[in-house]
Amino acid sequence: MDYKTARNFLIDQGTALETQRNPDAFLMRLKQGSAPIPGQVTNILLALKIVFETLQESPMLDRQLIYALHLLAVESTQQFAAGSNRGIAWPPVLKEDVERIAIAVKNIFSGVWQ
């Protein structure tokens, strides 16, 4: 996956709640109470790592990408919690996956991968 593909993928996954273009986007699935598609979280984490590596030395970040990253980090946590409160039985590792996404986004913002 190259930077352009990773960027577009993250924007698609992160802004799906607003655009309603992709019913299988990560945030859309969480909002609907559905588990992510197999491999979806892995692809998100890979894309986040590629974006981090590409932008690590960049003093400025793309507003559209940053907005999508923010939504991925915040909305995934909120949708996971809301689903749990509604009694949805999420896959066992989804909570940790959502936390990994939030940490990766934080790493992109800070410029340091932890």
C-alpha cells in the first residue's frame, strides 16, 4: 500500500458516517452494531503506519486526512462503547483494536511511534 492509497482508504473509513458512501466502512459497521469485515482493522492499522512513516517529518498535515483520523480515533471509541451499552457482543479483540487505532492516530499527530 502506498501513501496515496493509505490516505484515501483512511478518509473513506473515517468519514463514512458523514458521506454515507460506503456502508461497509469501519465506522458505519460499528454504528450499525456490526463487527468489522475480516482484515479491515489490519488494513486500517497498516494504512495508519504508512501515513505515519510518510508524514513523520512533515511540519504540516492535510486537513481532510486529519479530520478523518480524528473521526476514526474518537468515533470508533464512542461507537464501540454505545454498542456495548446496547448489549452488542463485539468480537473479543475489537476493544483492543479500537485502542490501537486511537494510539496510532495519536502517534501520527505527535510524530513519534510508540
